[in-house]
Amino acid sequence: QVQLVESGGGLVQPGGSLRLSCAASGFTFSSYPMSWYRQAPGKERALVARISNTRGYTDYADSVKGRFGISRDNAKNTVYLQMNSLQPEDTAVYYCNVRRGSIDSWGQGTQVMVSS
């Protein structure tokens, strides 16, 4: 079955950086766009970034444009989220997502906390 395993979260000071990884299995990774979402306490889960399956087209939430970068390695079945210039409002649980037809699959999430 589909498995998405996120890693790389943690506590970072404002202005710092983190790189999240999502290792995927159970489906043909290179055939699907991949996305990162986040959910802050008391808020709905929201799209952060997405990347197309082969050509690497990317799209970002306005709040992270210019600070975050999504990339993928189809040989390693892994998608990444490089997060720079982190701010307290970036604090959230970050989730990896793949949508295959009408089916959404999610990882367990990785916590990112930005605090001094």
C-alpha cells in the first residue's frame, strides 16, 4: 500500500532553515505530482507547495514564495521541502501528500517549530 514517511522536522530559531524529506513507496512515484501541506494548531490543513511528476513544475502558497523550495528525486522516490528564513508563523505539522485520481494519501507528518 502507499506509504509516505516524512522526516527532518524540529525546533529552529527564526531566520533558520530546515529541509524536510518524504520517502514514498507503494506506487509509481514518478507518475504523480507530489505536495507538501501544513497544519498549524487550530487551523485547517493548507497547501504549501507542489511539484509536477517529471518536468519539475512547482507552485507555492503566497506565504512561502521566495523562502521555500520543493524538489524531488524520482530515482530515490523522495520529495523534499527546503525551508529558509523560517518564521514563527511557519510552525506547524508538515505533511507529504500524493493524490492518485480521487484518492489522497498522507504521511504521518513532521513537526516544525520556529521559536527563539
